[in-house]
Amino acid sequence: MEELFDLNRLLFRHPEATHLIRVAGESMKNAEIHPGDLLAVDKRMEADHNHIVVAVLEGECTVKRLVCRAGNWWLQAENPDYADFEITDPGNLLLGGGG
């Protein structure tokens, strides 16, 4: 008999903190993230400058690049048709990184 494999343990660093989400919208198309794509989001990974993150901002889920500009943090779209969001109250922001 062959050994059984737990795909969660093989694919994800923190399987208990990792979720899959399906992308909707075109805000990250220049980062090759398209509607219908599945993203693995690890809530235990720390987000830093230039990381692509899944953020919950004021109850809404969004995928953006986290960037620091002149000491201020922004959620930056990878499509010029979409606005960037300045993070003015980090207490209202939850982040998860790619797994």
C-alpha cells in the first residue's frame, strides 16, 4: 500500500492558517493575477514593502501590493485603471500574504 499524502501539509507552510480565495476584478492584472485565479493566503506570514497581500479594509477584501512611499503605507493596484489606497488607520486593516 502506498503512503497517503496530506496536500495541505505538502503545499502550505502553515496549513492551519492558509485559505484559498478566488480572485474577482482586474485591479492586479499587470501582476498576472486575473479573475477566477485561486490565491493561497497565509494569515501567519508577515507582510512587508512590495509584497502582494490580501487585505480586509473596512470589511471589504482586496488584493493589492503593499508599498511604502515617503513613510506612508499604501495598497497599490497593478492596473492604472484602479486607485491606490493610503492606509491611514492600520487598526482597520487585516493582511495575509501569499503562501
